[in-house]
Amino acid sequence: MIRKISAVILLVLGLGLILYSQLGNLVTAHEQNAYSVNRQTASNYAKNNRKKGNFDYASVKPATAEDIAKKAFDNKAYPAVGGISIPALKLNLPIFKGVGYEEMMFGAGTMKADQVMGQGNYALASHNVFDDNNQSDGKKLFSPLIKAKVGQTIYLTDKQSVYVYKVTSIDTVSQYSVDVVDDVPGENRVTLITCLDLAATKRIIVVGELNQVEKYDNHSAQYFVNK
């Protein structure tokens, strides 16, 4: 019950609709590179995954360009637990434990404290980035999800394994549709969530079903390289 109430708060608040400045863009790119899969280790991911994480859903709010720019002078370490890649959308982001305000500026956040890659419903949220004309730029964070199509491949990794999902459904829901993060008996899936409009009244929900699990090696590492 508490988790569902928290999810309501998260979905109502809106997954941070960000208006970027040039400096904000540079800081975001720097942080995403710092936490890219090739710069992390499996042991570090596992260590961070054992941490409590920030699930203060009330902190999920629109981030300003000023807030992002300030991170250029911040040496704080964020709890990276893996990476997500959708090559067809040129989406390649770090995954952080929880949905803390700062973590959500630079990658995707896990929506449930006990979720495990490849098991149940692994739910991730991130920002859709809007420009000065209130249009999604379609490039940063989860903005590319507006171009998602059924059949596209989603890769998740903890640098021990690579979890390969195929997109099976893309839906638009209201901010009150909280059941999208719930587990579905007998199914292993990934659910990706972001806002569709600046008023934060609608969400795009991209669901992928687990297709296979690969060992993380030199071959699978290529899925997480920006091209």
C-alpha cells in the first residue's frame, strides 16, 4: 500500500520536465559519460545495489538548468547499478538506485527498492526533456521513448549479465495509472516511463518482455557504446 501511494506521488509530480541551457547540456553529457557502463565495474554496481537508495518520490520534480549547471562543481558520487541501451533510439544511459532528484538529472532511476534485473517487472523512470517551445527534443534521457516501436531491443546490464528485452507494447496513460510498475505473475519484463507533455498529465509506458540473458563480455559490451 505504501509503495503504491509513493508511486502515485511520483506519477503525479511528473518525472522532471527539464529545460536545458548549453551549460546544462554539457554537465549532463559529462555525468552520463562518467557513469557509462565502460567506466563502471560489476562489483561497484553490486555494492550500490545493496545500498538503501533514495525513494523519496516527493523529490521527483522538474530540474532547472541552474540546478544541473551547479553539478559541474559537485564531486558527489551517485549510486549507479547498471546501464540501459536501446540502439534503435540511440538511448544509452546509466541506471541509478532510486529516483533521487540529482540522479534523475543524469540517467534512469529504479522505481522499486527490491527490483532485480531479469526478474519480475524492472521499472525505470527518467525525464523527458523539453525545449523552449515546450516540445520534446527526442534525444536526451528518456525523450527518445516518444519514437519507440514494438519489436525494438532493450538491453540492460549489471556487467555480469546482459538482459535482452523486446518491446511488446507502447501505451499512453494518465498520471494516475500506478499499476504499470506492478509485477505480473509469470512474466519478466522491463517498464520504461516518462512524461509526454509539459503539464505532466500523460505518460508514455514502454514495456519489453525478457527475450534472453547473455554473459557480459567484449561482444555484449558493444550494446552500451554510444555510436
